[in-house]
Amino acid sequence: MNGDFRIETDSMGEMRIPSLAYYGAQTARAVENFPISGWRFPPEFIRALGLIKKHAALANFALGIIPAEIARAIEQASQEVINGKWNQEFVVDIFQTGSGTSTNMNANEVIASRATELLGGKRGEKRVHPNDHVNCGQSSNDVIPTALHIAALEGIERNLIPALSELLAQVARKAEEFEGVIKIGRTHFQDATPIRLGQEFGGYASQIEHGMERLRYVQRHLGELALGGTAVGTGLNTHPEFAHKTIGGIATETGLAFHEAPNHFEAQSARDAIVEVSGALKTVAVSLIKIANDLRFLASGPRLGIGELKLPATQPGSSMMPGKVNPVMCEMLIQSGVQVIANDAAITIGGMLGHLELNTMMPLMAHNVLQSIQILSNGSRVFALRCVAGIEADSEKCQAMLEQSLALATALVPGIGYDKAAEVAKRAFETNRTVREVAQELIAADRTTLDQLLDPANQISPR
């Protein structure tokens, strides 16, 4: 060992390791093998690995498999990983062995080296062994899918659902605020019958609520953990009580309903739960894209567009056109949603490639599903605060557009029939007049009756 590096060995021979690194030979070999993207596993996945290793050590000590001092050292080192202290030590690229073995060994080596240090040894001495102690009773093939489920469920429960709740609250508040604003409805991008602006926002709120319900539904499958199946699902080289004790500790610490998968062969060979989760995330993304698109259409202008809404001005919109302000928060959310949809395509293909007893697309699927959770969470929270909270309605513009709409002729159908009402609308269009003006000429009805029929307030609920 010199000041810059040390030599460690694995089953394939010697490797040079940076002298200050906690990781060891297998991690260093993976760094050499996979200089692909520069993308690393996110902190929430590393946290999940720390949880697994911590509670595995406690379970193995309780079962009499590893000594108390080693278990305590692994517990402390793992807690430091959980707390994010050693995130910089997780250096393996996402595009690696499809089982995630390199990242599991990255965790084993970091924790073993740190635990050895805590016991008075030096990094790399293996007083605490990465395989024999930290990985005891485990295989990468059950650890990585377990970490993926833990990270995804924590991300949904702790981050995404609270973010969507914030967005829902803001949208619901606007639905109530705008209940008295009547505007023209639109179908096929053409004028339709009147609607309350509050009803329109109420529809958006319902989309968000449905999305949250879908996410809550998939949590029951995410709660099934593969740990205990070891290499192929048979549980070879692990104690029969290991998975139950380890997962019980993880469930207690996180407060989430994790439990051992009822069928380890499904839990390791298939990633259907992640495909399902991604589908729910994609549906949320589709809803948010629809909402954001609607808002920027309704706020188009400010003078020559629809202009029924006024969005908060958050930044200058053009480097060339002075005074231009763009719907940047809507565009941010739309782009975020598109990325989630793209991630879902990769996750779906990854799920298809679970061959025989193992899916070897797990790092890819982990990267994409956790990114989707993160950007939907952040995007929803920012959109709620910096866009929806400040939206205003232009009631005068809504009223002016209503009076010009040809769709008001629909209210005449019960009295004069579809054909006669269509004639009113057609003539109003051809002569550039309002439906009210033409109807006064063509319909034998007094002004009071006609005004009542054409009152938009009478056209926004069943009659």
C-alpha cells in the first residue's frame, strides 16, 4: 500500500483500490468494466441497501450465525449508509450486470470495510468480511429486488403521495374559488355548451385523486420482498427464519407493510410489481400532462388567445421579445410527464426480459422507476406552489366569450327542435351576430323567455 492506492484481491486476482476508498476489489473491477453513463444509484436505493444489511446482521446475530461484535459493527456501518454518510462510495454505473451484483458487492465492501475500521482495523483488512458477514444469508438476486421494492415504496409513500396531496389541495381550492365563473365549454377544440370553471377544475382534482388511489393500490405488491430466496428462490444457504426476522426489522424501522414474498420464484424471476407501479406512475403523468396542457391553452394570449385564465408570471419568456411571459411551469410538468412515459417503456421492456429464474434488467428498471417517482414528486410540488396557487380567472373574458358562442343554441332544442336551433346557429355564424340576436328574429318567444332559455347559468346542470 502506498499513499494513493492499496492492493486487494477477489476471486479473480489483485486490484488497485484508492487508498481512502471503503469499497474493495469487486467494486473497483466493476468501475473498470462499466464506464457507461456516469449514472449512479440514487440515495434512496443506497438507503434501502443499508436497511437490508443492518437488519440482516441483527437477524444473523439473533440466529447465532455471526458474532455479536461483528453484528454490532455491521449495524453501525449500515446505519451510516442509511443516513447517507457514504453515498459517494457507491460508484458503480447503472448499466452493469443485470442482477445488480456489482452494486450489492459495493454495499457489502463499503459496510465491511467501515465495520472493520470501527473494530480497530484498517480499510480492506476484512476483519468483517463482505461476503461471509455482511452478505450472510443473502444473494444479489434477492437483495437487489428487495432494495428496489423498499426504495420505490418509500418514495411513493414519503414523497410522491404527499406531493400529489399538495397539488390536489391547490386544485380543489381553485375549483371552489371558481365555482361562480361560467365559461364556454370546448370539445374537439370547438365551442360547446357552458360549464362552470369550478367544474373544470373539479375534473382536474378528480384525476389527481384517482392517480393517488392507483398508487395506493400497487403498494400491496411492492410490500412483498424477495429476501430469503437467495440465488434462485430456493433459499439455499440461509436460515429458515432469516427472511422473516430481517424483513420484520425493516418493516418496523420504516413503518411500512413489508413482508416476505409468498412465492420466491415469482419474486426473483419476475419484476411484475415494478411494471405495475410504473403503469400507475405513467397514468399519473398522463393526467398531469392533460391538466398542464389545458391550463396553458386556457391562459393563451394574453390578448389574442383564449385568455380565460391568468397564470402567475415566474420569469421572462423570451430573450428576443420584450415583455413576453410563457407558461413555463406547465411546460416543466409536461416534460416531466413525458420522461415518465419514456421510463415506463424501458421498464416494460425490462419486465419482459425476466428469463427463467432471474430478471437481469434490475438496475435499469430501478433507475427508471425511482427517477419517475422523483420527478413526479418534485414536479407536482413545484407546480402546485408556483403555478396553481396563483391562477386567476378572467371573468369578463369568460362572459364575453359565452355571449359570442354559437353553442348557446343547444339550449333552444327542447323548445324548437334540433333543426330549427341549428338554423339559428348557422345564421348567427354567417351574419356575425349572437345566437340571442338571431333567435329574437326567428323564434316566436318573448324577450324574457328567450333570455331565460339562453342564460348560461341554466345550462350547466341537467334540465
